[in-house]
Amino acid sequence: MSQLSDTPIPWWQVMAIGRNPRTTLVRLAITLVIVFVGFRMSIQPILVQGISMQPTYRDGQRRFLNKLAYRSAQPQRGDVIGIQEAGKQVLLLKRVIGLPGERLRIVQGTVLINGELLEEPYLLPPTNGVQNPARWNVAEVQLQDGDHYVIGDNRSMRQDDHYFGIVNQNRIVGRLMNP
Amino acid sequence: MSPSFRKPFMGVLIALALWALWWFIPSEEERIRRVLEQARASVSSEGKPADGLALLARVGQLTQCLTRDVEIQVDVFGGLSGNLSGVDEVRAAAAGMTQQFPGLKVQLSEIQISELMPTSAKATVVATINTGSRNGQTAQEFELRFRKWEGRWYISKIATVQALRTR
């Protein structure tokens, strides 16, 4: 027996499973559990469906949400966020344009925050003489505590076909990573 | 009985007793969940016959879960919208829907029961609805109101929940 235990372990075996395979397996299992739990708690993969966030995000793209982004901070204007649409699995992807306490309205496609024009560099420039954003109009809304105004980047579509409006913070899942 | 079997036997007995307690004397929350499950099962066709007596039985099973003055408010962005009021309207709509979508399958998830009072309660659920056709699957969040009458819970209101609002 002593002869066996003194046999040197081949280098490839040390590289592959360590000097003590049982310890390596336990370490591997613990690491996998930590990674899995950490991933589930902090990141949510999403599949972009639809055209409301074009041209920034296109139908079929895969992205990740940072679920911890708003644990110690508030959503900022310009953030692209995931919103609970139906439970935890069906999400909306929208951009924040209005923050709590602000007054917002849209006049002929131009967003006004507290009466001042909001610059939106993420929108498509006018093409072929077609106004972009389209001439949408939204009457003034006063955002309450915890309320954010969200909208998609595709303003060339018909206003009635575009789902946008006020969302409460408790439905915000996280911020889009690598936007 | 040998001593080595006594402990596992007692464990199984206790587990059975707890299960029987849960089944025969359910909590109020569990009673509400059972009403939801009954309603779900009655609208899901899942290959069950959807005509004649079978249809009547299923619609009857649904109406057993509802108050006489039940209200249903559906407003899905870019989709279905409309209101139903009273158990007769719901019965007719359910029968029509069952016949139109014989492969209709409804699954409920993320059931949260709140505001549980002696005679009223609220629940939010996510319903995954599959009409059986290609691309016919959709998920929608609903808010339900319950009323208790003579020891039994009934659904008094069903409304879709919209993530975004205009005001």
C-alpha cells in the first residue's frame, strides 16, 4: 500500500483533476453552485422581440440585464431597462426618458421635460424627408414618486402601435448591460 | 415491529397526517388556489371534448368558481379588449371560446395571494395561454378579486394588468 501511495501522480492527471480528485470535485461543485446562484441573482438573459427598440436593438438579438443595477441607485435618463410585462419571464425593453417628479409631454414628436427639449441622440435622423421621430403627441403628465416614463427608440412607427408610458419602479427588473 | 423500522414508520405516518390535514382542512390561501385551479382546468380544452354535454359540464364547472355579478375586463395592448359582466355573459363567452379553440391550454404561474381578509382577497397570476395554433402562445398577467360566500371562495373580478399606463 505504501508503495502505491508513493507512486508519483502523472502531471496530466494533476492538471486535469488535481492531486486529490475528491477535493477537486467538491470544489468544482461549490464553484458551480456559486456561479449558478450568482448568475440567477444578478443577470437575466433576454431575447429582443419586435421592432419598438429599433434601430438600437433589433428583433432576435440576445442581451443581458443587470438585475443589481438599481439596488443602490435609481434608473437614470437614457438607461435601457427591462420591465416585467407578465411575471418574471416576459419583459419589455424600453428607454427611460422621464424621472420621478418631472413633468413630461410630447409635442409633434419632441419630448419636453419640465418644458425643456430633450435631446435624443439614439433616434434615427430624418430620412428621405420623413420626420423622425414621427409627430407623436402626448398630453403633459406629472410623474409621481417611483414613476418613470419609458418609451422605445423606434419613433418612426405609428403612435398607436407603440407601447409606452409610465412604469412603477417595482416592475423594473434591471438595466441592459453592454448597451 | 423491530426498533429499526419504528422511526421511519413514524416519520411516514406523521407526513401522511400532515398531508391529510393540508388536504382536508386547507388554509384560506389553499382554498383560493383550488378555485383558481378549477377555473383553469375548466377553460383548458387540452383535447377534451368541446361539444354537447361535455361542453356544458365544463362551462358549469367554470361558473361554479364565479360570483353572479362577476366582471371581466380585458385590455391587452395591440390585442383583445372588452368587458364581460355577469355570469351569463361569461358562460356564453367561455362556451364560444372553447368551441373556437379546441386545443386551448391555460397554465397559471407566479400566483400571489394578497389582501387576504375574512371575506375578500386579491390574487395576481400569470396565465400562459396556448390556443393550439402556430405562434398561438401568449402570457398575460391578471389581477383577480375574490369574495367568500357561505364558506366558499368565488372569483368576483378578473382584470388584465398592464405594465405601462398613460396617466
